[in-house]
Amino acid sequence: MLAAMPDSAPSPLSVGGTSPRDGGDACPGTLRLHRADDGALARVRVPGGVLSADRADALLAVAGRFGDGELHLTSRGNVQLRGLDAECGGGPAELLGAAGLLPSAAHERARNIVASPLAGLDGSPSVGGWLSELDSLVCGSAAAAALSGRFLFALDSGRGDVDALGADVTLIAEDGGDCLLRVGAADEVFRLPSEDGPRAALLAAELFLRAARDSGAWRVKDLPDDVRTALVRAVGATAGPVVQRPRPRTAEAPAPGPVTAPNSGAPATTTATATTTVTAISIGVPLGRLAPAQWRLLTETARRYGNELRLTPWRGIVIPGPFGPPGSSTQSGQSGRSGQSGRAAEALDALAAAGLITGPDSPWTGVGACIGHPGCAKSLSDVRAEAGAAVGPVGRLPVYWSGCERRCGHPHGEWIDVVVTPEGHRISHVRGEHRNPRAVVRNDPAALASAVSGARA
């Protein structure tokens, strides 16, 4: 039975304050809903962001039958369904379970796994084997059912993209058959055979649960310093040798457009040439919000090629091919997109016509926002409308608009932070843990757009 949940809150620090677990884990799922101003909200975990076309169809069916029809991508590559009737019962869970999207009711909020979306597509190693095994291990562990909905696993192909997201347990692929295991944000990682990675990641999570018993921490970063240090040592005692590898500070999203990989023996490149092949296409989603027709087009495109969609932690989607070598065409002819395979260009043109981001020159590139008013009672403004009104030239830095100080879904690394306050819109430049306020703009849309554009430049 689905139950409405109280408003969720960011995970507070354990040190010097009330235990984070005192208020209960308020992260929504598909079996327990979050009550929002626009109806109940369900968050569907999609480990690694990987969906088959059939499972994508199932999500659209649930959104249309029980919600407002739209699908919202999250900063962990999951899907949120909004506008649900709080009394919709077990209908959504029944449909999602039949599609294989709810393999374990006890673990549905613990299946938080992000993965490098271009793994195996851009010349980097695939992490698909890790993903399947880790998800199976989590669902098979009675202890793992106690993990918070905030706890996060990351599977990095070696690009450093999801390693930079600050996961609680991260596996990093290396050449030569080994991998690295990181616990929290620690600079020291542990080298072990790649085939042992998923089991070591689960063990690290189970050791965290033991370490968190007294402090009540939801995540590794919430542990008191001495407990966190002891946890890393305990994981190290069961893993391999220590290696110093600082965590990347900037998480880079896949650029919208074609994804290429070198052919046999050719050097890696970002431009489609005779020595490369187009392996996938990368699409950005304005504000992570997809109308039914857009979702249907993405699903149909995936079904036509690799039958897979990869939802990214940057609210985008990667559709693996194969799309063929540069210059290959379909019977309908070539597109005007230079240097791309005809199939990829045709698909990108259709998706661009549907309002999606298919190239780096889109003004929506790097623009994000929380749900804002009227969907969230805590928001002081309709930040999505404000973000749209302020869209301008593509900036060097991403920008994220938040309707309140909670900053739900904000990015990581370096970005421009726009927060609505009673005094106006506060604009700050964020670099990791450092935040440098730049300006406060009051009730002047033109000045706000100019200030945001200047901050991003």
C-alpha cells in the first residue's frame, strides 16, 4: 500500500547536532510517496540509469495512468513521477514490478547506483557487469535493506565523471584487470581485482551500517570524523593495497550530440572521422522535464537502435547505437549535420525538433532548476519559469536555480548558484565546498538575466 510521506530534508551533519535518523528516512520511493503541492511524488530507482525500451514504456504508462503524464529526471539518473493521487494504492508498484523495475520491495530505496553513462561507448571500459552484479547483491542482502534512500553507489569507467559526484562507495575501473574502491570522499582508495569490485562495494556499505549505529548517520559524510576514519580502515582490512587518488572535483556531463569511439587501433577522438564510429547519441533535457511525446520519441529511437536508454546524473539521456561509421546513411537520406553518421544525424534532428538538447550551442545547455513553485510549498518562486526567462548565450559554467536554501538536486563541482531568498535572488559562484556570493538581484528580471549571464561567462 502506498503511503504519503512527509517532506524530505537534506542529510544534516552528525557531529554536534541531532542524529540524522531522528526524523526518519523521508526519501520517497515507489512504495512510499512524498506529498508535494502538485500531488504525491514517486521516485523510481533506475540503477545505473539503464532502461530497456519496454521498461521506459512502463514508466510512461504509470505516469499517464496515475500522474500528470510527465517524467522528471533526477540528479542520480532516476525518474520522478509527479501529480499522483495519494490514494492510488498499489497500482503504480504493480505495473512497475511487472516490468522488472521493482525487483525487491524491501530494497527499492536502497538501489541508488549511478554509473558512467558513456562506459563502453567512448573507448572506456564497460561497467555493465558491475552494475548487474551490484544491484543483485544489494537486493540479496538483508542488511542492505537498511541503507538510507540517500546512500549512493557509483560505478566509474575511469573518466572520473561519477567519481566526482561524492558517492558513499565508488568503484573505479582501471586498465589491466584491476579496479579501485573509494569510501566517501577519502583520497586513499584500495586496489583489488575487478571481478571482486561489486562484492567489495556491498561489504563497504554493510560496514558503514555497523559504523552508523551509534551516530545514526545516513551517509558516510555524516559520520563523526573518527568513526569515518575507522570505517575506511575497516574496509581497507578486507580490500587490497592503498593507493592515493584524490577524488575529482568537477563532474562533467556528456556533451550533447554524437558519441564516438575509435575503431581498432585508432586513437580516441571527439570528432567522427574515418577512424571512428558513432556508438551513441547524447541528449540533454531542458530542466530534466519530459512531456509524454518527448519520452515516447526517445523510447522509439532507442528501440530502433540499441534498445537501451541511459539516464544520466546530469538530467540527460544517452542512447547507445550502433549508429554506424561516419557518412553512413539511411534510406531517407543524409542530414545536414556535418561529420556525423547519417543515422545519428537523423535521430538527433528529430529529437531537436521535439525540443530536446542535441548540441552544445543550445541556450539550455548547463541550465538546471529545482521543481519550484507551485509544485513545492517551500519554494519562494517559480524558478523554472525564471530560468527559462533568463536563458541566453551558452555559459562557461552551469547554473542551477533553487526556490529555497535547500537547493534540492543541485549539481556538484563548479557552478553558478541562484537561490531565491526573501531579499531577492542571491547569485553565488560555487567551487566544491566553497561559495562566493556575487550579487543579490531584487524584482528585476532583466537585471537578473544579465547578472546570471555574467556570472556564467
